[in-house]
Amino acid sequence: MAAVVEKHSIDVVPDSARHGRAFSQFTLWLGANLQITAVVTGALAVVFGGDVVWSLIGLVLGNLLGGAVMALHSAQGPKLGLPQMIQSRAQFGVKGAVVPLLLVILMYVGFFASGSVLAGQATARLTHTGDTTGIIIFALVTGVMATVGYRVIHALGRVASVVCALAFLFLGARLLERTDLGELLGNAHFSMPMFLLAVSLSASWQLAFGPYVADYSRYLPRSTSAKATFWWTLSGSALGSQWSMTFGVFVAASSGGAFLDDQVGYVVSLGGAGLVASFFYFVIALGKLTVNVLNTYGGFMSMVTGISGFRGQRVLSQRGRALYIAVIMVAGTAVALAGKDSFLSSFKDFLLFLLTFFTPWSAINLVDYYLISKERYDIPALFDANGRYGAWRWDALVVYGVGLVAQLPFLATHFYTGPLVEPLGGADISWIVGLVVPAALYWLLARRDTSHIPDFPEPRTETAPDTAVTP
């Protein structure tokens, strides 16, 4: 067991601990996306007024665009051997990186909560308990697996990619048996706002993985091709999410209100009753377990990154790891229990609103890594507030702030709608603005001051030995 439990956290993964192939990214992200929340996300494109044909086209486009951005983050992992958000210190400063980190942590607690609601329902019906008990059981299992870490996460992805793929094939066939496919596909009417909504739903889904995607590629050997990492990540994530969302579109278009009244129950009813139903409840819980372990692990990594920037901490003890994960798990479970009766409306708005806070982060990170620093980072300096990157990099923080403000006129949620949403027919294109504006501004500013760019051709990874620190 000791060989399975992960020992590294925010520190650089040494070459001696590197293992695996780029294909592991395909199975992980395929398994993480073949799940019930992705089905619900696809269904929303129809629920909000879109037709089947243009909803599917919009979802494909969004998955490819958003998936390409998240896969560019994934390609950073083998090169640097670092968790995703540690890299933010090169752009924002060792302490300044805490600004986007606080919002990222909030978002992943929200994703943990929304996933626990649906998985808790499946767990409750599988164990013949109530939804509250189901949510708590699911959260405990998630916390244990996140504590074990990297190897069990990838093993879980491999299992889920096979089991959930077979289950979705069967459920899709059963759905088509009771659906007039010709009628659904024949009723196509293009609406720009509805089309852009579908694009935004799937693009936002993919972009949400950005702040932790490299956490799961950082153990790959340094010699792993960046192109291979990019393409296996993109193909697994885009295929898995589009598969689930397509299923959701057809379910929403053919079921009326039955699916919205009970998402988990309706999907399971397509499979059958008795032992067959129990199997599909298990499949739903398995799919959500895969992605919720990612949310817990990513939230824990983000929390450690933020705190360690002020403490000068380089490594983390096993006890400290368990404590951080427990905080994420307890917070997410509390939110799930509080919002379990209305998560479709309140959580979706809350999470999409939080998404606006890290699309500018993603833009700044990618421009700095690929265009400004050209994949060269002084990794020891990422842990030194007095080093090359400093404690706060105000140019990046100002650009980040401008990126946030620039999105507000285009943002559409139930609790806030920007003034430019109505002229666009109700479409929310804030994520596009949140990528383009800060990317352009940061490129213009950062290329004028190259003092933070190392002069060596490859990332410098030597770090001084340090002792484990417990929070």
C-alpha cells in the first residue's frame, strides 16, 4: 500500500518517480466525462430552447475549442513535473498566485458539491438509504481515494472509461428504441443565441478542467511528447463529454419533463429494473466518483499552493495532505447537503459565474508559457518570494482584473445579466472575452519586460532538500 500512496504534492516530481504513457490521459479524461453531470449539461442546451441539430453542432464546437485550451495546460505537465497552479507563480508571483487560487478552490468545492448531489442519489438507491446518507457515503469514498492520490486516480479512470462507455452504449441504444430520431433531427431551426449557448455550455465544461489538468500529466516521463499529451488529453475529454452531452440532448428532447424531474432515476429507467437498475446506479456513482476525486485532489492542490506561497513551504507531509483533503471534502459535502433540492438552477449559475474568474487566468498562463517564456521556467524560483518571479507581479494581476471586468457586460446568469447580453439575443459569450482580452493585453505587456524569463534553454528543476511541513 505504501508504494501506491502518493508522496509528492506541490514539489517537483523527480525523474526517478516518472512513469506511464501519454495514452493514460485519454482513459482518465474519457472516464471523467462519461458521467451524469455532463449528460445534464448537454440536456440544458435543449431545455433552454435549442433544437437537437444545432445544439449538437454547438456542443461539438465548444468541446473542441475549450478542450484545446485545457489540453494545452495538460501538455505542460511532463515538461515541468509540477501541479498546474504552482505554475501560476511565474505569472502572478509566488504570493500573487493566491488571487486566482481562492476562486479556483471555491469553484472546485462547488463542483464537488454538485457531483455529490447526483452521485448521492445513485448511492442512496443502491444502498437503500436516504439522499443525505448517500451523499455522505459518496463523499467519504471520494476523500479516501483522493488521499491515496495519483496512481489510484488513473486506475479509476481506466476502469470508468470501459465500464461507463459500455453502459452509455447500452443506454443510448435503449433510448433510440423509444425515440423517433427522424422527427428530432428534422425539426432544425437555427437560432444564434441558442447556438452560442450550446457552445458556451460545452466550452465552459472543458475550461473548468484547466486549473488542475496538468496535475494528472506531471508524472509522465520528461521525454513524453507534448503533442502526444495534448492530443490524447483533447481526444479523451472531447469524446467523453460530447458522448455524454449528445445523450443528454436526445434525452431532454424526447422525455419532456420526466428527465428534469429526476435525472438519475430517468437515466436508470432506460436500462431496466431490479439488478439491472442497481448496476446502472453503480455506473452513475462510478462516473461521478472519477471526476469528484479529480475535484477533491485539484482543490487540495490549489489550497496547498496558495498557503505554501506565504509559508515558504516546498513539500507536504502525509498527515498534512489528509487534513487539506478533509477540508475540501467537508466543505463540498456541506454545500451539497444545503443545495441538494435545487442544484440544477442555483449550482449551474454559481459555477458558471465562478468560471469567469479563471478564464483570464488560463489565457495569461498559456500566453506566458508558450509565447513569452517559451516553456522555460526557473522552477526553484517558483518557491522563493525573493527570487526571479517575486512575491507579486502586478502587471499580470492588473491584466487579470481587466479580464474579469471585460466579461461582465457579456455574462448571463439568473442573478446577474450584463447590458450586452440582450443585444446579442441573450447569448453569453463572456468566456470568449475572458480568453481573448487578457491574452492580448498580457502578451503586449510581458514581451516588453523580459526580466522574469530565464536564459537557459530548458526548465531548471534542481531544488534544495527540505523537510516535510504539516499545516
